[in-house]
Amino acid sequence: MYGYRLGAIGIVTTFFIIIFSTVLMPMVLFQPKPSGRGNDYKAIDAKIADAERGRKIYVREGCFYCHTQFTRIQDRGYGPLVKEGDYVYETPHQLGTARTGPDLTNEGGRFPSEWQKAHLITPRVVKPGSIMPSFSYLSEGDMNDLVAYIQTLGNKRTVTTFVQAPDEYLLTTMQGRGLAARKTVDTNSDAAANAGRGIYTQNCAACHGLEGRGNGPNAITLEKKPPNLTRDYYKQYPDEFWFYRISEGVVGTRMPRFQEVLSEEQRWYLVAYLKTLPKEHEETVNSLDDLNVAEPVHLPKLSRQQWEPHHGKE
Amino acid sequence: MSTLAQTSLLDRFFSPKEGSASRNFFLSALWWSLLGMGAGMLAASEFSMPDLIRNVPQLSMPHLRMWHVNAVAVGWLSMGYVGSMFHMIPTLCKCKLYSERLGNFTMWAWNLVMTGAFCTLLNGNTEGREYAELGAILDTLVVVGLVLTAFNLYMTIVNRKVKKLYVSLWYFLGSLFWFPLVWVIGQRTFVSLPGLNDAIIGWFYGHNILGMWFTTVGVGMMYYLIPRYVKAPLYSHGLSMLGFWGIALFYAPTGTHHITQSPVPEWLKAIAIISSIFLLVPVLTVLTNFFMSMKGKWGQVVTDLPLRFAVTSCMFYLVTCTQGPFQATRWVNWYLHFTQWVVGHAHLALLGTFSFILTSSFYYSIPRLTGKQWHSEGLIRAHYWLKFLGFLLMMSSLTTAGLIQSAGWAMGMPVDQWGLQIRPYWFLRTISGIMIVLGQCIFAYNTYKTLFTKPSGADVKAKAAREVKV
């Protein structure tokens, strides 16, 4: 037994050195200050729904097994990047490990609360092809709190650009500067938009519909439905991103690469038109005072029955 | 008279019979493996048929997943490991287990944990930390179980009759020392750390439950079993020591490679990634040692089924441990993180490698513990092929699905676009799950027939075979 004293000391020492370097040292050296950009769970009036309780339901239902809560540099379309200080009050952490569903870092406000709730109850009705399980067993209160939590995610991270075209479309590269130099169309002008309207009707309306709502006659035959371009999400597309999408199509869908068909000038006209599409759920206020008192989130007054087709009576 | 009845009741539940603790641990492990793997299969089928079960919270995918992970990790693998150690350590020390009664008590405590986990996790009573879902009471009970196991086995080694410690004992002793500590640190039951520090410790634990327990005990079992199957001495004692110290040094700091793209400190990521690559050293030394010990004996896998399980396990160990360092590097991680590739990798380690070596140990130990030969060799064969082919199918479908997902992320496509493309692979994975669970059911049936339908003492020869030279 005593012949192994050195070995035993070796094992104990090794192990404690490792504990020291990878567990204790980070606790001492890595103490991020609150960035002020973390999620604000108090943003929603507690009388409407309790977002902090919603977080507990998010944990209880194991949402983090499929949804992550951190954006990476390479992620397109998931909003601002996260920083250390954003997570100070997040415990247990919900960073997640797999993205079987979309990332939820900045999910708040991306869809209306009614949509979120319907999606929790019947995921495939509002999002065909989704494999999310139905959470129809949650009680009304649980569901509202969970929706409130989802709506607060990322509510303090200000959006600068949601989506960005690949580098070759931006001014940071030579190709991008060449593209900008060749651009003669003012994409903010009514005249350019008017010119784009005809191009849109001829090339796009068959799938995207006359108003861009994704309800053109061809849409019915497509497995991946064309998007509803009137959604808020598309209102923050920069010109280059529209141009990129039109030029290179959307991989995995029937959206073609229009650079094979349309000239650069025609594509810019089209961009100008797309920017004038109507905006869904648009609310107008008459004065700034009204804007300030507007509720950040409208929680659903829907009853579960409305979303349960076979439930019976209303 | 009443004293006699009491004694027999005590003996029934906390039997002092030699080998009973090990046998009971093995049987409990088998029981929880059925429930755990069954839950995994059900969760997999919910991926391809999301509306299969509705309005049953206990059977919704996330709850099944919590239970699946805990049942196979804490129930099947850990209990089976303890069972194997209860058999292997006394044999290597040429003495009896320190206390069979204590061993059986530990077995009941562990089963209590699993019953508690079954009742809580399926209802969503979770701490919300991956791999550390169990609640405070159960966490504490697991520590009790681990400490009692460690005490029992350390005392056995103190009482040993051979002077020199075989390399398996090094691995077992090391694991029994550091795993309870890793568990206590990793659970974070009574502390509330700020988000990213929580994640750092979470992944220290999440990786080391694998690295400091499943790997080290599993490799110790391989060191025990393979020389015995092929009846040849270990190729090199020096290499085995290099492998042991390599694992002890490089495995523990690798945790942060799970979150290389999150805003945690860069130096910590660097430590994790460098150690991950250095892990190739112990892995390759260990496997060289095994494969050289098997020199000239490879033909035995045709007839020796437990050996076949063990060799398959070594092969999967080679694959999983070359995959690991490669996907921990920054660029590859950039591409592959968040996808089903990682799920495939995790199954390669836990199902492909460590479940196979545990099954091998199970098939090896039970005849030696109970003195009964296996009921049917054909069923063992069926179990092997169902598990092996099922696992290959699972691995290839998950890896392919992962590559499709990574391509989707890299091209900036939203989830619902590539989500449709991986539906066939979800389906294949369901089939693979059915095959594996079917194999496990055959395994359980074979065990039942062997232990409970044969008259005891039928094969006395097998019992004698337990006394092998070290």
C-alpha cells in the first residue's frame, strides 16, 4: 500500500490543480459587469403576465434542449450579438446546446403574442413543417407567462442591423464597392419603386402575391411557402440584403437566382418597390404622447378553444 | 423464531452473500436501461411524428429527454459500472468485497434515486441545468451513493492480498476519488452563479461526468476484460501508465470547448481546446495497448461474444476520440456546433463505447457471479447485431443530419428551411432506436431466463472460473 503514496499524491495534486485552473480561476478572474442589455423581465406589467415565472416554465418544459440563447458572429438574422454582461442575472443559464429549433436570444417582439401562443398550442398550424412538440397541456396562466417571457427576450438589446448581405455586397470589399459604383437607381425614390412594380408583377407576384403577402397562386403548390414580405421583420432589410436575396435566390426553396434573368438595374428597381410594400399590423398614433404609453406587448385574450380545431364548443 | 424471520428479511434485502451486491447492481442497471432507452426511442419517434402524443406532459419530448439522459447515465451506465467494479476489484485484489451488506444498501439508495428521478423529471421538476437536472434531495442521495461505493471499494483495496495494483485499479481508484467531487461541484444545487460562470461550471461538469467517470471506469474495465478474454498479458505496463496520467491531466480542463462561441474568457477556451487536442495522446496509447495485446488473437471475436462487444467498444472509442479533438478546434466547432452531429458524437461515446463495454462486462461477470451459464448464445448474438447495426444507423443518420444543419447555418438559412431536409434522418433515427431497444429487451429476457428459470448450482464449473490469475 505504501508503495503507491507518490501515485496517490500525484492524482490528488493533478486533480486540484485542474479544479483550481478551470473552476476557481474563472470564478475569480471572470466577473462581468451587468451590461444593461440583459433581458428586462419587468418590462411587462405583472398584472398582465409574469415574465419571471415564465422563465421558470421555460426551464420546466425543457425548451433549452432545442432552443439556444446566444448569437454568434456567423449567425445571420438573429439580431445583435450578445456580450458577457448580458447574462449576469441569468441563472440557471439557458445558453443551450443544440439548435433543433431557432435561436431565441432576441425573439421578443419578433412575432405577435397571439402568434406565439398559437404556436405553442398547435405549432404546425402556424408554422408548417415544424417539429416542435405541442404544449397544449399548459394552463392558461402558464402559457401567458411563457409568452411574456419569450416577448422579453432581448428587449434591451437595440437592433442596428438584423441581417446583412454577404461581404461581396457590402462596401467593405472591392466587389461591393464596384456594385455600389455601378448603381444608378435611387432606391428611395417613388419613380424607381414605380419602375419596380412592373418587374415585380411579371416575375414575383405568381408566388409572393400582388401585395407580397406570400399568397400568390403558385404558393399552394410549394412545400416551402414564400414569405409574407409585409412582416415587420422584412422592414429592416437593408438594400444590399434585398439585392442579394433577389440575385442569389434562397437556397432550399424554389426562389430562383434572378441575376440570371434580370439586369442589375432591374434588380435595384425591384428593391425600391419591395421597400414600399405595406406593413402588417401597422398601428398609427397621432402624437408622441400616445406612443410612450403604448403597451410594449399585447397579450392574447384568445381562449385555447380557438386554436383547438377538434375541441368542441367555443 | 421471530429473530430468524427478521434475519432472513435483512438477508433478503441486504444480503451478505458474496457477489450479491454486484449482481443486484447489474440487474438494476438493466432495468433502468430499459426505461431509459425506451424513453430515448419514444423521444426520437416524436422527432419524426411530432403529433404522436399530445396533451400528456409526462411524455412530451423535453421531459422524455431529461429522463432518457439521466436514466442511461445515472441508472444504466453508472449502476452497471458500480456492479462491474464490485466484481472486478475483489477479483483483482484476490479478496472479498469489504461489505456486501453495505454494497446492497448502496444499491437500494441508488435505486431510490432513480425512482425519484423517474417521478420528478418526467413531471418537469428540474433544475434546468443540462446533465444536472436532478433536484436537491436526489443530488445529495447520489453523493451518498457514490461515497458509500468509494468507501466500500477503497476498503476492499486496503484489505487486498496482492501487493501490486493492476492498471484497472488505478483507473477505478482515480475515478472513485474525483467523480464525487466533480458531481458536487457540477450540480450547483445550493449556489446561484451569474449566467456565464454557471455555464463554465456546467460544462466543466457536463464534460467530466464523461471524462472522469464514464471514460476512466470504462477504460479500466477494458484493461480488465481484454487480457482475460484473449488470455494474454497486457502489452505494456508503461504505456498503460502513460495513458492513465494523460487522461488525468488532459481530460478535466476540456469543458469550455462546449461553449467556444459564447462570450466566456478566451484563455479558458484556449486551455480547453489545447487539452482536447492533447487527449489524442492517452486515447492512442490506451488503444495501442489493447490492440497490441490482441495481437494474433483477433480471430477470437468470431466465437467469443463478450470479446466481440469489447472490441466493438474499442473501435468506437477510437472513432469518438478522434472526432472529439477535431470538433473541439475553433474552426470545425464554428461549423459543427449546435447540430445533430454533436448528438451523434455523444451517442458514439456513451452508447457506442461505454454501453458496449458495460454489456461486455455484464455478459462476462454474470456467469462468474451466479454460477449459471447464459441461457442462449443465439440471443446474445441477436442482441449484438441489433445493437451494433442499430447504432451504426443512428450514428450515420445523426451525422448526416448534422452536416445538413451546419450547411444550413453556414449559408444563413433559417431553421424552417433545412428543417424539412432532415426529416428522413429523424425517421431513420427512430428505426435505429427501435432496433437498439429491441436488442436491450432481448438482453433482459436472456438475463431473466438465465437467472430465474435455471436451477441454481447447475453449472458449478462457471463459478470456479472466477478464480483467474491476475
